[in-house]
Amino acid sequence: MKKDYRLYNMVFPPFFAFLLTPWFTAVAIVADFIIDSVILIILTRFFFKSFDWRFYLNRIWIVWVFGFLADVIGWVVLFLMLMMVEEFGAIHVISGIIVASVLIFVLNYFISFSETAFTKKQRVIAALTYAIVTAPYTFLLPSEWFF
């Protein structure tokens, strides 16, 4: 006998919280900026052996905006998938996270860190670090936590 598995908490996924709750959007924006700042500080210490305020101030806004833009595009991909499929599940959410992660990598590698003192290898490491650490894993949270 075959069992039918459903993810009922994905009927109204938590990424819709951005539309319905402004406080969630504000918290996400601030948390995203803090996480991006910590990563950039660690990367500059690792690559340059010292912290450079000028580099930080020149790059943090670009990295932060592109990261949030990639998260929003991942959200749009999830929204479009939700409109196209009958059963929405974890595989759809994971594909949205992957889309956002790839965009974070591409935007950071080709734009955010292109005009810096980073070597090609350092740009790959920095962009990959951002893609892995700042991927929108909150898409996986159950909707019961928000509603």
C-alpha cells in the first residue's frame, strides 16, 4: 500500500510573510545587512590581513542590495511555481533557494567584487561564501511559525 505524503505547512509558504507582515520584512532587511557585514569583515580580515573601512563602506551596500535582490527573485520564482503546480513541496522551495544562491554568487562575483583588489580565486571564495551563508534558508521554515 502506497502512502501519500503531503507538506501541509507549504500550502501558504512563509515567504509570503514578506507581503503580509511589514515587521517581518524589516527584520529580514536588518538581519541580512548584519550578516552581510559580518561576512565582509571576516573576508577582508582573511584576504587583506587587516580590516579596511574604505573597502567595507564601498562594498557593503552593493553586496547587501544584490543579496536582497537575489532573495526577492528567489521568492518570485517560488511564487510562480506555486501558481503552476498543484502540490507545492520541499523540492520547489529548495529550487527557489538554489536560484537565489546562484544569483548571489553571480552578482557578487561579476559585479560586487569585480573592481576590487581581490584576485580571481579570492572573488570565487568571497562570492561562494556569500552564496552558501546568505542563501534564503528561511524559505524552509514552516508557515505555522508566522501565522
